[in-house]
Amino acid sequence: MIQARNITKHYGDKVAVDDISFTVAAGKVTGFLGPNGAGKSTTMRMVVGLDRPTAGTVTVDGRRYAEHGSPLTEVGVLLEAKAVHTGRSAVDHLRAVAATHGFGRRRVEQVIDMTGLHSVAGKRVGGFSLGMGQRLGLAVALLGDPHTLILDEPVNGLDPEGVLWVRNLLRQLAAEGRTVFLSSHLMSEMALTADHILVIGRGRIIADAPVADIIARSSGTSVSVRTPEPGRLADLLRGPDVTVTPADDGRLEVRGTSAQVIGEAAASAGLVLHELAPHRGSLEDSYMSLTADAVEYHATGSPSTAPTTQTAPVPATRQAPDSKGTYR
Amino acid sequence: MSTVTPAPAPAAVARARAPHVTFPRVLHSEWIKFWSLRSTVWTVAATVLVMGAVSWLAVFFTAREATSPSTKPQDAAELTRLLHDPGLILTGTELAKLVVAVLGVLIITGEYSTGMIRSTLTAVPRRLPALWAKALVLFAVTTGTVVVAEVLSWLVAATTLHSHDAALDLGSAETQRILVGGVLFLAGIALLAFAVGAIIRVAAGALATVLGLLLVVEVLFRTLPVDFFRQVSPFLPATAGHQLLVTQSSIEQARTTTSAPVLDPWVGFTVMIAWVAVALVVAAVQLRRRDA
């Protein structure tokens, strides 16, 4: 379990992380999301003591990282793929890191096998591709068979097989009761891997909830209804939390209630329904609306890449085509 | 994944049994790191070759000139005196100090430039053991390398020296002091460079500082006829440490010709060690305080 209490980090005048508190629970995969420059990496670096918080404390299983006698069996860290001397071979790098804890050659061989590094283990890291560097970083993180894993963009540059392997591995480790904390910009991947989501924007936590709750908040979550009497149904459904919007093709888009409630309401009013289809929003939709105000580096070239206001309805075309949560 | 510990034992028990970070382990790690880079291996080899080659050149040409009929008698006397100076075979120290300085700087700045330092410090989050282990490995390797280099220097010079009745008297206390002095002097230079590298973190800046100190600052202080410089010069690290390689008679002679202080060998070495110690303490404080 990772516990951050009121941690703040200043770099000169710039406030990278602004008085945040959060808990990353054991037994779950917790995703850490946020725009570039929001403070994700800084936060992760503070957890393992590479950066010292300007204020506040952060502990892993009750102690500051540096106070653990066996840091690598406590926490496995992948902060950036190439935190490795480029002139050293992968196996020598692993041997050197393993030696600090007295892990033997066998453990080094095991993580090389696990991460599929066999063919390049003897080569110098300077010539590694992004994906191979990432595998080496994962091998180092797994070296101590740690209780907690902190991974910054672990699937960045991995091939599809590697992405699947990481996803299954992380889910398995969490199922064993370990703490898994990872950041990623790949929303669809995060939706598949994570149980819980922490969103950071401009150095503050802007959401901390289970994935399902985050997605449910999405403006993309709605129910599409088709009926011969749309006017009557709309009057029936409208309420303080429920909005009904007629779509071009005669359907109604209902937000703020469930398909079950709509179906029951229609039945009790004797209304005929031709279609009743729930649309689940994607994590990407939720993320975009959550961070709309917090994005620090907007791409100005194409205005369609980021919604400009938090309340803007999300057009259907923007739904993530590859999101498992989207039904069409 | 086959490696997951099935251990139903309570976490606390598992933790107590977990392999801890200990100083010998960190030392082992730094030892592996040192020898798994080509650049360090080459630097070690270069130190040995430079010292051997310069020793041979110095002894061979000194001997040739000393006995050449075209050399003036008073020059020949001076050259013969030089030939009997046990420090002659250590002439290469002047070049080797630059090589070990580069080695000292690179083993630490290389970690910062490549990002390796973050792997090092996450494995050893208390940080200082990593710094001391690295320093100790550097000291051990430099010491061992210079011992080998001195043996080579002696071997390549032995025949020439012998034929001029100037063979090294290994039983003499002064000769022993000078030979040990060569080792300690170069180890001290390597550690000083290492500390500067740890403080500055960037290879270019650290190299410029160390080589600037050794090749520019110390030389200027030694040669400029300004009283302040001449008074301070003997206390600069390399100048002070180098007294260990100077014979007592040369020191006495220097005292008769200059008004500036001339340090005794071990006093000079102590001054150098003080510089090294201060630099290492600054490096340690910086490492504890700064973000990696």
C-alpha cells in the first residue's frame, strides 16, 4: 500500500505537485492518469525517494522507501526505460542491481526469461530498441519479486504480445495481493488493466475512484431509445438528473438514468419501445472531460483533439473505437 | 510467472527473511559495474601502459645522455644524480594522473548522463553506501593498477639502471616510500576527481574542473612569480601529494633555493588527503540533499 500525505514538490518557482494525498491499495491495479507535465512522474519519483518532497510524506507499506532494509523486494520500480548505463550489457546491469541485495545469478536468469530478453541479454544496452529497453526496465522491477510495483508507462514501445503479457502479469500480481501502481497514456489499455483510477492535473488529484465509477461519470455514458412517441417518453423521463436529447434519426439520447429504469417507466406507461440500448462511455471520454481544464500543453494545431469545455457533449464520433466499454 | 512466492507466512516474517542491502553487497555491485564497462577497463590498461612506456623512455634517455660524450660534465652529473633517483621510473605518474582523473570523473558522471544513477539509488535508497562503495572500488582498482604499472615500470627500466649501477634499492626506506607514494598519489588524484564528478555530475564540467586544476591552476600557481601564488602553491592537492615521490635530498635542496614552503613528503600527502576528504564530504552532503 502506498500512502501519500500532503506531498508537495516545487522545482524553483514551478509547483509540480501541489499538496496531494492519496492511497494506492494492495490487491488492485491502480492507474495513474494525467496530461503531460501534470506531476505523474514526479509523484512516482517521490514515492521511491529519488525526489525529495518539498513538504509532506509518502510511505510504502508504512515506511518511507529508504527506510526499508530490502527496498527491491518491497518495491519494484520502472520509471523510465533507460535508467541504464548504455555501455553495459543487459545481463551485467541486472547482475549489478541484483548484487546490492545478494540475489544470485539464478534470479537474474529468471527475470531475463520472464521478460523475453534472452536473445539480447549479452548485448550493450545502448543499441536496444525502446521495447527492449522497456523489457529490461521491467526485468529490473521484477528482480526482487516485490510487494509493490510502481511503473511509469510500462507498455510504452512494447509489441502487442508484450502489452498483453504486461497486462496479464499486473492483473495476476494484484490478484496475489500486491500493490500495482502504473501510469499510462493508453486509455484503452488502462481500462483493461486497472481496477482503480487516480487522475492528476496541474499537480492536484482531480479524481480518485474505481474504473467503473470513472467511466459512469463519462458524458459518453447514455441510453439510446427509439419509440413511436418520443415526446411522451421524453416528458416521462426528464428529471433533475436526467437529460433527454433527440437525435437526428428519431432516437432519444438519455443521460443520467439506466436502461432498466427507462424500460420499466415505458412499460408502466404503456409505451412501445423499438430500441433500448445502453452506451457505455469510455475511460478516454471520462479522462478527457476530467482533464479538460488541466491540460497544460494543448496541441493547438488540431482543435478537435481536446474538448474545450468540461460540459461540452461528446460527439459520437469521438468515442474510442477500440474501447471494450463501447457498444455500438 | 513461476517465481511468485507461495509463502502463506505472514508478511512480517517474509520481510525479515528478505535479502537486505548490506555494504559488502553494494561493494560487490559496484565491483561488477566497474568491470562491465569497456571504458573503465581501457582506462585501467592505459594507466599501466602509460606508466611503463614513460618509465622506459625516461630511464633510457636519461642514461644515454648521462653517458654521452657530447654531454657537458655538469649536465652529466645532474643526469647521473637523476638516474639514481628512485622517482625516475615513476616519471609516468605525471601522465597517469590525468588518466586516473578521467577514470574517477567518468565512473560517477557516466551514471548521471545515462540515467543509471536512478537504478543505483532505487536499489540503494540510503544513497551514501553507494557513494562510499564506488569510492572504495575506485581506490582499490587504482591502487592495484598502479602497483602493476610500477612493477612494469621497474621491469622495463631494470636492465638499463643495472648497467649504470643505478639499480633500485628496494630495501631502502626512501625508495619504498617513493614507490608506495606513487600508488597513494594516484589513488588520491582518482578520488579527488571522483568527488568533483559526484559534485558536478556532468562529465564535461567535472573534467574541465579537474583537468583545469591539475593542468592550469596548479601549474600557474607553481610558476607565476607572484608571492601569494608561490606561498599557496605547495598546498594545492596534486602539488602537495606529489611530495611523496620526491627524495629527501631534493626537498632539502629545494628549501635552500626558495622562500616558499616546501612540504615534507607525508605532510604533503596529508594535505592532499585533506582536500580529498573535504571534496568527498561535500559530494556526500550533495548526494543526500539533491534530487537524483
